Amino acid sequence: MKTCKRIEMMIAIVALLIVSAVYVPASKAQTLGPRATKVRLDIQSIYGALFVTIAETEKKVTDQAQQAWIINGGRQVVYSSNEGAGGFENEGQSLHVYDVGAEKHKRIMSEYFMVDKVTEVVTSNKKRALLVTMEDGGLGASYFALVDPLRGEVFFRRWVRILSRQSDTIVLGFYRERDWDEMLQGKKVRPYKRERHNLNSLLRRPVIVNKKENRL
């Protein structure tokens, strides 16, 4: 008889654990807020409309986007646009962050070069950062910027590539002007210099504001 009561008690405890694991209070569910699950671009020439899917509903958020990346668990969408700082033949681009919950846009970078790729990372200090690689249309060289999605661009290097990233540390390789043509031909070129940086330290730097400058 005692054995049966023990079994019944164990079953009741397991049932309570299962219910508590799957139950999400309404107040907590509401604080999660809307999330972006998909982005779609309708490019016309160079730029076009950016559509974001939120709660299975697609919404247009801008008419001037070229690439887009979902970050912060879907709470934000980062996209490249045409509000750059000029550059060679005005090729420079900008980065903007769209807050899905607040439905607000913020420009977080304005550069002299074209955005190639954005990679989101979270540091050991729980700080979110964007590793941004860029390129130019003349030499074909690569550029790197670190962007704080809350404040803006905080670090920049020209004619570099990211050689490695481990935890909070990135290693950049520097190349000379003549190296880029060789690399575009598929040749292996060793960087003439390397720099090692801690992302947490870089994120404490002041924001970079580039002045508009058109270069012919």
C-alpha cells in the first residue's frame, strides 16, 4: 500500500515539473516582444525595399536597402543603405539598425566604402558587437569596422582582413596596395603586419563620425 502511494506521489511530482517547464506566464510572454524571423529584399538597380517577417506577417521597413541581417535574437534588423560618407565615386554606404519592437530606425555607421558582410558577436562581458567587412570598387581592397549597435562605429582599419577570432580576441592582417591584385587572382599573400585586439576594449572607444567626402 505504501509503495502505491509513493508511486502516485512520484507521478504527481513529475506532472507538476512538466507543467512548470512548458507554462510561460502571460506577463513574461508579453515582455518577449515581437521578433523578426525572415528578411526579404526587392532590389531595384542597387537598392530596394526591405521586407521583414514578424509573427508570420511581412512588413516593409525601408525602400533603400541592399543587404540585411537579423540580430539580437530577432529583436533588431541591420541593413546597409545609401547614406554613406561619400568615398570613391560616392560608393560609401551606411548601416542602420531597425528596432522591431519600437519600429524605429537608427543609423549606426556612415563609411567611405561598400558594406560586404556583417557578423554579430557577443563578448564575454555580454556586450553585442558587429564585425563589418567592407570593400572598394577600385583597388578591390578590404576594410574593417567594429560597430556597437547601440552607439555606432567605434573602430576602423583599412586594407585588412580578419585572420582569426577566438572568444573576445580578433587578429587583423594588413596588406599593401600591390597585394590586393594578387589576392584577387587567387594567389596566397602573407600580411606584412598583424594586430591583435580585444573586442571589449574596442567597444569602450568613442564613436567615429566620418565627414562627407566625395572622391573622384
